[in-house]
Amino acid sequence: MARHKFPLPDPLTDGGRRSATPYADTAYPRIVELQELGVAPQSGAFPTVGAALSEAYSIESELGGGAMGVVFQAFDRALERRVAIKLIRSTLQSPDFRARFMLEARAMALVSHPNVVTIHALGEHEGNPYMVMELVEGQTLENWLFEQSPLPDLDLALRILNEVCLGVSAIHAAGTLHRDLKPSNVLLDHQLRARVCDLGLAVQFRDGALIKELVGTPGYIAPEIQFDVHADGGATPQSDLYSLGCMAFELLTGRPPYETGDELALAVLHATAAVPLASDFRRDLPRAFDQVLAQALAKDPKQRMQSVEIFRRALLEARSDSLEPVRILVAEDDQDFRDLLQLVLAREFPGADVECVADGRQAIAAFDRKPASVMVLDLQMPELDGMAVTALLRARPQALQVPIIVLSASGGSKEWQLLSSLGADRFLVKPVNLDDVISTIRRVTRERTSRSAPPPVRPMS
């Protein structure tokens, strides 16, 4: 059995507590304890807010700080853009620590992908090494998940997972292992686009050489890293995949696959306990996901998918195989037609939550209370009409991938052009055949799902 010795909470994150700013949670690598470096926390000569850094950057605000260093928001004068700058204290003179810092910078520089935080430059300020990174204004995936109540929207969670997988695949394609994948190491911008960050534990993975080092965060570390139960135990792309599987389970169910307050007991559960069925914790989660998650969380790395890309595709296929909408929200002011729609939709989609409201304002309130998989809107409604509701929905990040079907007793190409420009998927003129409504719901749902997966971007090598 391996010796269990997990890194202490990062001093930058205030003892591991949740932070309101993205970089305070993610920017500093959890590498080794300060005691192991042979140094004590001391003050370093950091620039102050309003000062210049290397004459190229104007410091605007502090995003987070601790014993090891600080992260600033700054303005790049030459390129006229805002950036994040991470500085490490000059008092940390350990060659091992500085080597780790350089490894992180080089690992980030090897990857050019929209779902991985970009590094712009590396430098030194009064003996303090620093790196200049892309500034992501938003929050961590951990904070976002904490705010979702009771559970995140299924398709939105899958879209975020898809982007995280694309980012990790790019990291692996560059010959690098992340080794600390978890929700707090993923940033979401205001459009909820995901970026993988914090490569402070990243290492190069060449020619299948095993890296035997116990690093990472309890609850996300693969069992072969924590216990010598396999002859080929060590960090590999499959150990990163295991961490992704833990993240996916948490995103889809709102809880991790294993829970206990004791770190050693938690490690034992990951190494020995059967993988729980995710669908047992979320009623609307199709059972197709159980098999995908069980394979990603297999104890033996050889039984997991061969790559993160295969895992990503398996998630998409699981959704496609069970692509009946889980919640249909209808806004229709004609009560008789509204009642008929509810009856037919409930019969055709027996597993779906079908909610019908009488006007546009109620539709927005119902969506904000619980996001829908599909929206069916009447064009002419009191309070807010179908065009206004479409525009308001598309302004919400959680509604960006939700199909919107608009029904109208009157209207033509002019109305459809406007609705299309606002983000509607289909425009059906009444009287409509209800079979056409059903087939349209299924068609646009599949179209939206296939479009939600962006094409992979080839990483720079």
C-alpha cells in the first residue's frame, strides 16, 4: 500500500474554502508543502494596485493571495487587453519549487486550445517569477455547481463536460498529464464556456513512461496513484480520465461518486467500492450514462476508455441514445389548445416533465425556476409574446442550447426571419398537425445536441 500523504490546503485559497473569484481557487499549484521546501512564508516585493509590472502591465486589482504568491488582474499596455498575472515569492528559493513553476508554464505553453487557459508570457519582477495568463472573468466550475439547485440542467452539464474533455484531450495530445483535474480547476466565463486551468502538477508523458508520485486532490485521484495494486500503477492518461469520471459523476448527479470525511477511508472507497449507479441519484438521468461512468471509474486503468476523446464521445452517444426531452415547457394562451398539447406531449414523452403556462411572463418564470429541455411558444401571447420570450431566453446562458419552437396562427417569412435571428429553431403555422409538433421536437433536440459539441482544435506541438 502506498504511503498516504496529501498536500496541505493551498495557502492561497484560505485553507481550501470556497472563494468568490476564479483565480483565487485555481491559480496556484498544489505542489508540495512549504515545510518540505525548507522555507517559511515571508513577504515578497510584489507590485501594488496601480503600479507597473515590468513596464508592460498596469496592476488593476488583486484576485487572490497567500503564502506562496499572489494573482493580479492587470492591463497589458502593448496589446490593450486585460490579463491575469501569477507571481511567486522570491523567498521560495527551492530549486524544486521553481522547477515546478517552470514546468507549469511550459505545459501551458504547449497547448493552444479554446478550452484550456492560455499563457501569454513569463518573466521576473524584483526576483519574483511570474507568468501572464488569459483572464477568464466568471467563476470556477466548483462554484457554479455549488450554486445549481437542486441539480444543474442535464444538457448544460453535458455541454460543459464536453468542453472540459476537449481541453484535456488537447493537453494529452501535447504529451502532458494534468494530474489534478477537479471542478475547482475549471473556469467558466460569463457564457459558461469551460477552460481547464492550473497545470501546476502537470508532467510530460513520453513513450509510456510511468510517473509514480502521489499528488492530486482526495476524491479525484485514481486508485492506481494511491495504492500499488497494479504492476503498471502510475500516472497515465487513464488516471486523468478517472478524475474526469469523478467530475462527470458530480456534474450529472450533484454529488461525488464516494463520500466520507476521512481522506484515507475515501481513498479506500475509490480503490475497492463498486461504482454507484448515477441514475439512482438523479431520476431524469438516462441509464445509458451508468455504463459510461462505470467504465471511466473502473479500478483497473486497463478497463477504462483508451482516451478522453473516447469518453467524450461515449457521453454524447449516451445522450443521443436516450434523447427524449426530460422537460418540455409550453407557453400557449389558448386554454383548449394548451390542454390538448399537454395531453399529447405527456403521452408521447412519458418520462418528461411537461409544464404548460398561459403567457410569456409565466414561461420565463417557469424556465428560471427549472430550465427546460425544449420550449414550445405561441407567437401571440399577453404580457410577453413569443419573440420577446425567445430573445429573453437566448440571453440566458442556461438556455443557449435549448430548442425553441414557435407556433403562430398568422405569420410568414418576415416573422420567421426575425425569430430565426433571435435564436428560434422552428416556426410552425396553426392549425398544426400535432404529429408534426412531436417530430419537430425530436428533430430539433437532436440537431441542438449535435451542434453543442465544437470541433476539436489541433494543439500546437
